[in-house]
Amino acid sequence: MKSKRLPLWLSAIGGLLVLPGVLWIAGSGMRLNNDDVSSALNPLTRILCGTTDWAVKTLKSKRLPLWLSAIGGLLVLPGVLWIAGSGMRLNNDDVSSALNPLTRIHLDRIEDGPVSVTLIIPNTARWTRIRKAWGEPEFVFSAIDPTGQLALCLPKIGARIELRDVTGRVIALRPGSGPYGYSNNCESSSLRFSAAVGDELTLEATKTGEGVSTVPAGDLIVVAEWFNTKDKLVGVGLDKDFESLVKWPSIAGSLLVLSGLMVFVRNRQHSGD
């Protein structure tokens, strides 16, 4: 009890015990009492109550289903028109079918003698859809290199091409450039012709040996050529972009129309009660 440090320890411990109370009193100006809380909440309560009353009145409004359906219908309309016109648009499979060769002959086959194959101009539902969208094509004979990227110069490969219809009549072939998607190594690298839907033609390729001792490696192909093919392919790409744009508004519009129907049914039930 006679220790000189005892008063110091007692004062220190007492100070630590008193400190929270001192800090609480010092911060009392920043705290709210019950009256303050009540005063602050009353306007908010009135606003919320007013908002709730407005919401209830809105839900009971006879015009709400009409507005929901009208707005939803406007959002759905582009999607409906898009689906309605789907028969005039092409998908990836259609494009692939339109640009892929109709027949293919390995050029080395004509080393052993004339090669004859039957060529039928497609008359399928897919090709009917392609024609409706892109119009009537022209057809092209081309000799392409093994990479499938370059149209060889037909007059220089030592081969003769003849095309006949079912009656044996020779179909006229016109010199021209290679088909879309292939590079050319001469101005008139290919032969072009016209044919009707469903025509059955006979293609005969014969080695002439003129100018070359061996026919080069590659393939003789027949492919359809469409007017402004590049622009048509750009249009197909834009169709895909537009499809993604109309998808989500159409979903939102469908939900609004459904909501309008639900509100209408609910109001009818309440009015009946």
C-alpha cells in the first residue's frame, strides 16, 4: 500500500475505464435519438406509402394491359417481320451449297483417255431457295491447282472440254475469267455456259497434248457463279448481325405482352369479386 507506483496504476486503470464514456459523450452530437429517427423516417414512409398507392392504382388501371401489350408488340414486330422473311435469306449451308463445285474430275485421269461424267443442274428445295435469294447463276468450267486457290489457264493445259445435252447437242462454251474465290493466271482462264434448272448434261474432257506433254496436277471443276457474289456474301453476314439485334428486343416484347395479359386477367378476376 505504501508503494509509490500504486496511485499511478490506479489512475491509469481508472483512465482506461473512463475513456470510452468520454469518447461517447464527445461524439453525442453526431448521433440520432428516437425523435430524430422518427422525424427522418416520416417523409420516407409517406413517399413509400404514396408510391405503393400509385403502384396499386396503376395495376388496377384498365389501360395498363393495353400499354404493356402495345409496347411489347412494337418490340416484337421486328422479330416477327424477320421470321416472316426468313424464306428469302440464306444460311451457311445454303451458301456452301451455292459455292461448292457441282462436279470434280482429277486432271490426271485424262492422261489415259477421254473422261465423261454426267452433270445435273440442281433442282432441289435448297437450290430453289438460293435462286429466289440470289437469282439465276452462270456456270463455270475451271481447272484449279492442287491448292484449290488458283484457276489454271485452260487453253494452256492441253485439254479439250465439250458439253452436250441429253439430245447430243453441243452446248456453247464462252471463254471468261475464273469463278469467285479463285485467282487467275490468265485473262480467259475458264469456260462459261448457261443451263436451266434440272438440265442433265454430259461433260467430256480429252487430252489434246497441244503445247504440253503432261496435263498438270489439279482438278477440273464446274461451279455456279452468282452475280455480285461478294455483295451477296456481305449481305448474309449482315443478316446474322441483324438477327442478334432483334433477338433480345423480341424476348423483352414477348414478356411485356405476357405481363399485359396477366394484368388483364387479374383485373377481370378482381372486378368479378
